[in-house]
Amino acid sequence: MNVVLFNPAALSGWQPHQYFELPLSLLFPATPLDRAGYRVTIIDQSVNRNWRRELEDALKTKPICFGVTSMTGMQIRRALAACKLVRERQPDVPIVWGGVHASMLPEQTLQNPNIDIVVVGEGEVTLIELVKALESGAPLAQVKGIAFRENGRVRLTGVREFVDLDALPPLAYHLVDVNRYRRRMFGVDHVTFQSSRGCTFACSFCWDPVLHGRRFRPLRAETVLDRIQRLMRDYGLRGFGFNDDNFFIDLRRARDIFEGIVRAGLNISISKLHARADTVCEMDGEFLDLIVRAGVKTLSMGVESGSPRLLELVNKRITVDQVIEANRRLRRHGIAPSYTFLMGLPDETPDELAQTIHLALRIVEEHPEAKWGFNVYTPYPGTKLYDLLLTKYGFKPPERLEDWTRLNYREVPPDAGWVPPETKRLIDALDFPLMCNTWAKAMAPYKKMNPIAALLVRAYRPLARHRIRHLDARFPIETRLVKSLGLFARRK
């Protein structure tokens, strides 16, 4: 019996450099199904231009169900388009949604007639129980961790316990073409890898504390090393980009992993590890040297803002001084940091946006290998900051699932009453210059940037730098042009 799982593309618009991450959100729940003998078809719209034909072919077998994952934002639009196709071709096939957005808003998600069931939270155990129930005709109410319509009302079946990551089998990578997800960086091919879930911190803009309950659940160091070596042996890979929410929650475990890599002589490259600035400040020189010897190239840190008030608002629990100190430590040890910042936070003034931009400029001046990226704040349902928007700023969230597609990381929503007009004008004008100013540095390790785009970016960078340094939002013709031509990739 067949189960079809669909990963909608996360980006829209033209992109100067394309890369794709392994669809781990589908591979994790697909692996138990595969081991149980089900024929699992994963269709990833991001890498497959012929996804529609592949989906139509898969539907001819009348699968047990059609599963979709999606984040909040534009990814929902493509997910719904696929569901509509399934409903037209096979109206009796149950359509199951999972992922962050559906887990946060299961009732609203089920208001869409093209969605029948929602998997709330992690899907490794829930999905296989659901598939068995659908196959046998057993009552759905017996499956814990789902929501579905019953007699015209949405029924929730209770909270599913978190899975034990160490008890899960190695991922069934054969369900996808791993070669499509290889990303050449630092001289070797990299793929996405996950060694833990959850974060113990409570940033108010982040969905992670809501979905994972501020619990850090790691694979044991021995398991991490085994999974890495399996990928090296089976696919000839030597590069890994960790997508853990916060890799360094347990520094002892992190040390064990790094020491294991060095001791085994794996000679791998780790292109990304998520960390916090305050945690980096806790690392001594010996630990940072060990990180380098283990092959770590980049530490990714969310700074969010250069404004102390906004850092307190988002409950980041770091200071600007810690960011500067972490940056200097990483420079001394030859580690290239990558920083992310948010624009458009509640009541952010032009002066506070300037503080954030000046901090980003200072970071790069003090550490030439550092790079940064700016995103527009997106209100995720269920988060504390989202609740603040509802109560203080009169935010009216979308009433339908499809209306969430207007939210993305590149534009301030037109009805964002929490962003002062002058700040919104600056964000609209500076978002493109901020992106272009870091493109050349960010793309340097990959060597695959579109050559025409690279030439245009180099020509534009002097103007971009001027706009950034002086917060010059006058006549942003270039930004309006690229947006009107669809040359501005939007996330999610």
C-alpha cells in the first residue's frame, strides 16, 4: 500500500543562488512507514520540476493517504494547490496536514475542505498509527495526536508524547535522491543533518518553545557519530549543516561529539551550527580550538536586534556587549559567524532599526569573515509576541488558512499596526540593499551564484552600502523594480 508525502517549495521568485535542504520534516515520519513495509513516495516540489506529473502518477494507485507539511506563510499556497489536485483526481483519498502551522492552528486548518486530518506535533509515531487506522478502517479517535472533523465539529485526540530520538531508526534516505540536496561548500558536498530538537530558551517571537515545550531532546553523542559515518559510507558525504534549534544547550554533549569526530579522524566539514552569543562567551579557548579541529566552519547566531529594549521585548536574554565579545572570540579562533536580525518588531523606531544595522556593520568590520542576514518579523500563531499583537496592537490574524500566505520574511504586512510608518518605509527601502550587501560574502563558499546576478550585485553594492550606512530610503527605485519583476525571492 502506498503513502504519498508532499513537501511544498519554500521559496518563490527568482533566486541568484539555488540550494535545497533535505526534507527532514517528511523523512522522519516516512522512515517508520518504510520500515513497516509501506511504499512511501516523497515528492519535493523544491527540487522536482515535474512534481505535478509525479503526483498524478502516484495517485493512480489510490494511496492510503496524502500527507503535506508546511510552515506559516507562502508555503501554504503551494501546499493547498497540491491538495486541490489530489481532491480532483482522487476525492476519496484522505488528505493529512502536519508541520508547524497546522500544529499551531489545527481547528482553522481543518476549516479548509481539502484537508481531512491534522497531525499535531511530531509525526513519527502518530503518522504510522494513523495510516494503519485508515488502512483498516479503525476509528480515528483511537489515534493520539491528531485532529479531524467528526459530525461537523473538530475533534482533538489528545497530546502525543515526545518521541525518543535515540529510539528512532536511521533515516530512510533512499526515499529521496540525496544527490539533489548536495550543496558544495568549503570544498566538499554538504547535506542537512539533525542531532537534536527543542531549545530551553523562551524567545517570544519563536514557535519552538510552543511546539517543543522548552525541552532539549538530543541524540546521544555516540548516535550522532554513527549517523554521520553512515552518511559518509553510504553517500560519500563529508559535509554536514546541522539544523538543530540550539546545538549547544548541553556543552558536555557537544564536546563529546567534537572529540569523537577528531578521535575517529573523520575529516569532515560542518557548515552550520546554531548557537547563542552568551553561550559562545562561556566557551574557553580550548573548547573553541576543539570546534575548529572537528571541522566546524560557521556558527549561526540569532541576534535579532541592536536595541536593548527590543532584546528585552523578545526575551532574547543576551546583550549587545555579549554579541560583540562572541564575535571577537570567534575571530581569534578562525570561526566565521553568521548573524541573523529581525526588522519590524513591535514599536520599533527608526533609531532602534539604526542601532541594529550599526551593530551588524560593526560586527563585519571587527570580523571580516562574518556575515549577516536581515528578515522581517513574522507573527507565528501561538507565540507570546503573537499574543501581544492581538491584545495591544489590535492585530487581526487571518481567518482562513489560505490567507496566511500573505506573511513572509521579506515584507511588512500591510496591516501591521505594530510597525510605525517611518520604520516601515525604511524597511521597505532597505531590505533589498541589506540582502545584496551580504550576498557576495554569503555566496563565496558555494561558488554557484548566477554569474549575471553576481555581476549585478557587485555593481550595485556601492549604492547598497550607502543606503545601509546612511539609512537612505530616498527613491528606492531598485527595490521596487526587483519586486515588481518578481526578482525578489520570498521565504515560506
